[in-house]
Amino acid sequence: MLASRPAVIVAVALASATSAVSSPGHFERLFRQTGATESDALGSRIAVGDWNADGHNDLAVAATLAYSHVGLIYVIYASADFPDSVHMAIIPGRNRGDMVGFALSGDGDVNGDGIDDLLIGAHLRPTPSDVQVHFGSQQGLSETPSMVLYGDVERDYFGYSVAAFDVNRDGWKDVVVGADDDGTGLQGAVWTFFGGPELDPVVDDLIIGYPRYTDNLGSNLAAMGDVTGDGFPNLVIGDHDIKPIHTNGYGRAFLTTGTDAGTLENLDTLPGAQYQCQYSWGLAALGDWDGDGFEDFAIGAPRYDAMLPDQGKATAAGHLEIFHGGNPFIPETADTLNGPVKLARFGEAVWGRADVDKDGWTDMVVGAPGYNQSRGRVTIYFGGEGVTLATARSQTIDGTNPGSEWGVAVGLGLDLDLDGWQEFAIGAAYDSEEAYRTGAFEIWEWTPNTEAEVAER
């Protein structure tokens, strides 16, 4: 039986766990929350969605190792008194070893009632693993799942990734689930459960990975807008290929689209950047980041070994690729950026589709949780007309606690205090400031510099 938690928590004091670099505005931390007990790993995963139908996005943060790997989810609802009072609820895991919340998705309505729902993966549950679907309502999310979807074999890693995406083009978001191994020699699989008022736990479409071609199909999923300009949204499926038994170990990603037949059609195969670089571990829709009218997206490869001018070979520096949408879509025009130092794991977490500085362009945040002895670093790349990774304005926020893995998870698109400025969340799953690896997450917001500050600069 899990210990009960208060529904309203007063904001904790902002301990100095991070520092920011700024100009012409700056980022301010609004809130910090640490895990409740040792080894909770709070901040492992993040999801954003409006789960109480008030028109403002809410936040879900996973503590995947809480209660001996049962896991639990912290949910914070937007309110005008945030952060002085924090309207927080807890969704507990159900079984020992589930690691509930390893996969989270919260920005889609899958049961057709007009309210976002929260999808929670429990991929390590052995008998078999599952995805818990929590329907949103005007009262918010319930503690117990509204529906549970199950894989079909033991240890298939069903629920390793989740997404809400309209596969059959009927206007309803469907539940798409990645089964990283699928019990078929590590080939992986992607399951689709058609959404809408008739959502049920019977699988409607199943893609099995191909021997000697995929190794971890479904290791990540990201629902996009219209990348290719054909009028239909796209889904990117990751295959990070970290166990190269059948394949070359480079990994890959697949740009797909739904069809009227209710199946996913592959439009482009995007090859991995390097052997065992975990290509597509980081995956995110960016909105129209470069202002050309098409959706863009990012793929991260956190274990990429980069050749850096001042360091030589930098093991696991990380690597990021930005694919610019267009008609035709030309993946060869992607621009790339390597991590700053060895072991930074730049690109492990990526999020976009939010305008944090209110300049009319969507922005992107990228985590490098291994930076500076795993203190971690988060970099915000501001969007704009024609921008690339080489030309975009950027700012960094550095973690200061060794080993905390600051930036292992990120999430944009929040306005928890209802002030009209979008915040973002940053997870530090192994932060030990409170106790050993309790983990932590923080909420940050962009603030324009005052005229005096500008003049002083």
C-alpha cells in the first residue's frame, strides 16, 4: 500500500541547484520539487497536457524507481496561485518492478471527449507489461487507470514508448505503443489501438520489426504536425538499436503517416549517425521552428562520439539533428550539432512546439544530462525565420549538483501560473540534494530584462 500524499503542497524554498546564463532576457526558476525517499528518481520522464479542461496545460513527472521500482507520477495542475500553492496529485504505480512512467504522453485526446488523456507505460511489468490510460476530466486525472492495455508476451517491453496519433485518419487520436523488444529476438513492434468513443483494449494494427533490419523498433515515438506538406500529420518511430544482434548497430528512425486503412505507411527511413550512438533516443516535434510553414523535428543520439576541435575524440558527447519539413521533404538538408564535451550526452532529451520568449516563433530545449560530471546542462534554442542550429540564438541553464543528470527529461508548453508566459520543466532524476538519488524537477520561466538591465549591458 502506497503512502498517501497531500493534494496541495506549499512550494519549497529554491535551493541553489542550478545557474543560468542570459541575454537579452533571462530565465528564472519558479519551483523545485525533490523526490520523497531515496532512489525515487523523480524527474525521469515528463509529459504535458490539459487534463482538467481548463484551457491550461498541466504537468506530469515520473519517479520511475519509487517504491522499489514500482514508480509513481506527480501531477501539477495550472492555477493562478502557483507557485505559492501547488495543486499536486499523485498517481501511484501498481506492481513491483513496473517502472511506471518510463514512457509518458499527455497531449492527446484518445477517448473522444475533447479532453487530453495521459498515457503511462509500465514496460518492465513481466506478466505482461502494460500501458495505463488515464482519461482527463473536469476534475482532472483519477488515481486509478481508466483503461489498461497489455502486451502479449512476457518481457516484450510493451509500453517502452507511447504516443497519441491519428493513425486511421478518422479525426480521433489513437493510442500508439512501442514494444521495444516484442519478445521476437529484439526486433521490436508498434501497436495501434484506435481511439475515439469506442476505444477498447483490442489491438487494431500491429507492426513487427524485421529480422536483420530493426533491433528495437518502437524505442521512441513522437507525434508530429505536417512535416511533408501533404496535409496530414506524421509520426516518427525510433529504433535506437543499442543491441546490434540483428543489425549494424547504427539505429534509425522512420517518418511515417497514417492511412485510411488504419495502418502506418513509411515515408522515409532516416539512418543512424554512428555505431551504437543510440540514434533516436531523443525525439521531438518542434512545430515550425524555422518559420517556413512546415513542421520540423529533432533526433538526438546521446552516445555519439564526436570529434571536437579543441578536444579530439569526445566519447558520448552526443549529437542532434534537425530535420526541416518541406514539400518535398529532403532529409539530406538536416542540420547537425555535436555535444560540447565528452560524456555530455547532448540530445538525450528534446522538446519543442512552445514559444517561451513570446516572439512569435516556437523554441526548442535540449538536455545534456552527462555534462560536467553529470551535473547536466539544458540549452534553449530560440526559433525564427530561416534559423538553423548554427544560427539560432541560445541560452544555457547548468545544473550544479554532481551526478544529478540535470536535463535527462524536459518539457515545454506550460503556463502553470497563468501569467501568459510559457514555462518549461527540467528533470534531474539522480539529484541527491535531499537524499541519495531522490531526484528532482524544476519549473523555469523566461523573463525579459528591464530597461535598466539592458542599459547596464
